[in-house]
Amino acid sequence: MTTNNNMHPPRFGDLPTAKQRKIWQKASSDADWTAAQGPLGPLILKQRSRAFRADKFASWLMGALIVTIFFGLGYYVGVPLWQQIQDGERRAYLAEANLLETQLLDMDRARNAEWDALLNQLSWIGTQRESGVAGVLTHLQVSEDGQTLVAVGGNIEDGTGVITRSTDGGDTWQVRESGVVEYLNDLKVIPIEKTLVGIGNGGVISRSTDGGDTWQARASGVVENLLKLQILPDNKTLIAIGSSGAITRSTDGGDTWQVRESGVTESLLALGVLHNGQTLVAVGGDRLSFMGGVITLSTDGGNTWQARESGVMGNLRDLRVLKDGQTLVAVGGNLREGQGVITRSTDGGKTWLARESGIITPLEALEVLPDGQTLIAISSFGTIVRSIDGGDTWQVRESSIGAAGAPAEFLVLNDGHTLIAPSSPGTITRSTDSGNTWQTQKIGFPAYLYRVRKLRDGQTLFALGFLEAENTGIIARSTDGGNTWQTSKPGLTLELFDLRVLPGEQALIAFGHKGTVVLIDDRYKQKLATENIDAGYLGDAKMRELIDELPDHVADSFKVPTQINKIDTAAPIEERLAQEAQLKRAQAAADQIASGGFSLEQRRDDFASFLKVCREGAASTEKSNFEKVEATDGATTKETSERTNVDVTTACSDAYIALRQAETQNAWQILSQRAPQAILLLFLLATLGGLYRYNVRLAGFYHARADALELVQNDDEWTPETLANLGQTLGADKVEFGKSNTPTDQAIEMAKAILSRK
């Protein structure tokens, strides 16, 4: 007999295998009912076997039912729950991305605001231009359109006159032959004829009739230095005055000149024209002369002159005609006598009366305020005197200027009562009550200012300056009416002589020693304003690139350095890069979740593959059309081909979008797809559940029959009649499987039925 090794008991200390353990468990479970005892033993064994098979099948059904339930839970609960978790993660990534986008947008806004402020600071930056001359430029004339500029002066070394000209608003300059060999002291333009006339030392006169392009010398008839030139209202008559009482006159726009007797022998320094255009007054004198200040009068347009008594000792430096056209005031001084002198006429210059100035320093400049009655005069030592009655009486005003050699000038702002005067280095003197009181104000840098000019708004001011410590010429700007100032250093090592605002206020021109010309305009602002600044780090990098390209003197001008620092603070490079990288990661994660796990790069590859296939399919269709077009009109083949390629690309792109939209399901589509599965799942659950309950009850039924047979067999008094009754009772047709009684309840009920039949 063959021995079954699997049934062999293990030796002491050995562990049973899994297969042996399973066989032993089955044998032990069968041991209760496999042995047939008594006459009913085989019947009991058959009932037990049937119950075992039903119970085993019920176990399999229970497993299938559990698997089905878990599958249903996974499909209808797990998948939505997983999608909800994914949606939650995606929303978290989107919230993070939105926060980062908001932060980056705020950073862009702050950066752009500082960029706009920087552009404003780049307005009116001075750039030195090459004039082509080496002498001092002292006078400048500008055409009405602001494009043609002519500057004149002279060489200090040899005293020769110089002329330079620009036809592009001062950007480039060309030297012109002056036609004279003497220093030019004044320049005037006759606007109607585009004629320019320059006068200079030695009585020289040079004239141009083509806007300053060419010049021709004209005979003045005098050899004295000509200092001032005046054009009368008829634009034909010109009067030139100079040293030793020299006067020469032209009535044909400066082409020919005739000498006129002035009646005086001292230098004539200022010339005034009364309202009628025919009455002229010239004043002057010699600074160290003991003789009185000289005045000469003409009432016929400068043809004849008569000397008048000035009533003062010393030279007269400046002259003003008041609004009434009859009152004239002249100021000056006498250094030897140590006094400032003022004289006044109320009859059109015929008679003059001296007025007490109250100061001991010569007066250099005189200005009439818009009210026509308030006059301000200033000395070269900074002393200010004021009259509020048309120059009749004067009062000294405390100005705190007090700097010897300070520029004797001041500027009246648009309101008519605010005045600004240069002061000692690092300060200006300011009055807000028509010159009655003056306050010294620091400007923030140790330079003295001069030649203060204003724009039409009355708040934007420009001034020339000089830093002695650095031997550097500067340009200062104020945008608040002179309250605060900023400086620009255009790289100059010499002082500028004068500053002019060009027509239209598009630019300013400063000029001075060694032919220096500085064009003040918005070129740097306009250059940067035309650049396209992107958002984010690329825009930051572009801004810094443009800033690095600015010339050094521009980057150091006004508040430009401050604004550059503010841009760096508003958009730090490292922080910007970190935030943009974090934003890309958050957006990529949210996009990948939304696209079912496909990254942006994968979807791009998918689109590229789709587009390639789509184009290849369309190419064969369009090939014949191209051949037809080429055969009929070869010139249009390329254009048609390009147009067709564009159409194919557009059509393929639309098809791809439609395909992806078709793959995207809405709620009703999802419901319609899941409904059949749900119905099938419910049907399966109901079927499996019914089968499981049936087999459980069937197993209980057979066990109950076996138990009842054992009860009968143990009864010594059982008879065939009892067995017949028992068979009828245990018939399957007597059991109601639709009820939900437990196997125990069924066994008890069958036992009661058997006992009742005895």
C-alpha cells in the first residue's frame, strides 16, 4: 500500500507545511459526520453532504458578493473620492499660483510705477554737444521753429569772432565763417527776413540773410567797440551803441550803416525804446569816472541824439521803461565814491532826477514786476533795494545774499510776486511778497547758481551752476518753483555762460567757455519710453540693461540714482526668480492634474504629433491645387501655397481643439456612461444576494433534516409509520425558502412537527 507523505504526521520538533495543515483541517471538519451509525446513518450522511455543498457554494457567493460590493464602492465612492482629492490638490495648487501671480503682479505694478518715476527724472538731462569752436559763446539766437540756432562769441587768446550754427535743434553744430576778426558782443535776428546781425569790438558788424549759414562783414563807420544792438519795431531800423559814446544806425535791416552823433563820450551800456517806437534812450558812463552817468535821447528813431543830465555820478548799467511809456528808471554805481546810483524820468527821458538808493555798492540789474509799480534792483554784492511807487522812493531790503561777486540777477515767477535770486554757494534767496522780505534757502549742493530760467508752467526752473571744489559746471532743476533743487553734471570743467529755453519748450540750450554747448532735452526719456518692458523677470532684466546703457552723467543726474535704487527694491532679482519658478511649478502641477496626469510638455508633443499627421493628410489633397495654380499663374504659386499652409494649420488646430473638447465630459455625459454599470451592478448584487440567501437556507435545511434523523434514530420506539411521517415532514416541498427564518428556527420547527406526529 502506498503511503501518502502529506498525511504522515510530522516528527517531534517539525513544523507542518501549509498543504498538510489544510488537509488536516478538512479531515477534522469531516470527522463529525462521515461515520455512518445506525440504520439511518447513510441518509444522515447524504443530508450532511448536501448541506456541505450548499454551505460551500454560499461561501463562494459571499466572496463574490464582497468583491462586487468593494468594486462598486471603489467605482462609485473611491473614484469620486479620489477625484475630489485630486481636485482639492489642484485647487490648492491654483490658490498658490493665484497668490504668487498676485504678488508678482503687485511687484510689476510697483516696479512700473518706479520706472515711470525714473522716466520723469530722465526729463531735461543735459548732454554736451560739439560746437566746433574753442572761444567763448556769449549770445544765442533761435528761429521761431526752434530748429535753427546761431551762437556767437570770440576767442579770448586772439580776440577773433566765432560763429557756430545748428539746424537740428542744437543736436549738431557747424562752424561758420564770421567775416570779421573781432570778438562779437551781441546778436539779433530780424524774424521776418531771417536776417541775423552781429556786432563786436572794433566796430565790426557781420550779417547773414540765410538764417546764419553764410555771413558778410558790413561797414559800421565806427572803430569803437559796439556793445549793444537794438531792433526797432519796424524790423528795419537797427541801433548799435558802444564805447566812447559810439552810435551807428541802419534803416535797411543791417545792410548799410550810418554813424550818429550821441552827444556823449562815455561808454553807452543800455538802450531803451519807448512805446511809440521812435523815442530811444541810451545810458552809460565809466565805472571809475568822476563824471556823472551819461544819458542821450533820440525822438526820431535814432537818427539824431541829444545828451541829457542824469543827475548822478558814476556809470548807469541798466535801464527800464515802465508801463505808462513815460517813466524810465536807470541804475548803476560809482566804485570810487562807493555808492549805488538811481535816476528817474517821468517825461519820456527828457529830464532826470536822482533818487536815493541807500546802499554803497553799485547796482547791476533792475527789474519791473508785473504790477508796473514795484521795482527791484540788485548789486553785485547781493544787496537789494526796492521801490513800490514806480522808482520814486527806495528801501533797502535784508536779503542775506551778501556774497561778493554773486550774480546780480533774479527771476520773477508767473504769480508776479515770487522772486528767486542766486546767492552764496549752496543757497538761493527767495521772496514770496514781491521782494519785501527775503529768505535764504539751501539747495542741497555747494554750488552757486546763476542764469535762472523758467518754463511756462512757472514751477519748472533751470539754472546754471559751478562747483568750485570739483571744478565742474552743473545744471540744476526745480519742479516746485524753486523750493527744492536737483543737479545734473554734464561732464563740464568750465562755467556755462547763459541758458535759453527753445520755442515749444522741447529743449534748452546752455553755452559758455571754450565753445561749450549743452543740449537739455528728453532724449533719454524718449529712448527708454519706446522700449517694450515685459512683465516679470524678463522686464526686470530689460530695465537693468537699459539703465546700464545710460551715460554716467545721466545715471548721476537729479534723482535718477534714487529711482534706480527704488526699482531694485521694488523688483529684487533673486526674489523674482524664486517666485516665478515656484509659480511655474504650481501651475504645472495643477495643469498636470487637470489633464489626467499629462504634463504640459506631453500635451505639446501630442499636439505637435497631431498637427504633423493632419498636415501630411492635407498636403496630398492640396498638391493638385498647387499644381493647377502654378500652371495657370506661376507668380501666384508661392503666395497661394503660403496662404494654404496657414489655412491648413488653422483647420488642424481647430480640429485638435474639437477633439479635446469631445473628450472632456460634462455631468450628463458622465451620468449616462455610469448608469448602465450602476444598473448591472445592482442586478448582480440582487442576484448574488438572493443566491447566497438561498444556499445558506438550503444548507440549514439539510442540516436540520440530518439533525432530525439523528433525533429519530436515538429514539428506541421509532416505527415505520414514524419514518413515513418523518419523510413526509422532511420533504423539500414543505419548506418555505422565501421566509427569513434562521436554520436554528427551522430545526426547532421540524422537531416540533415530528414530535406532534407520534
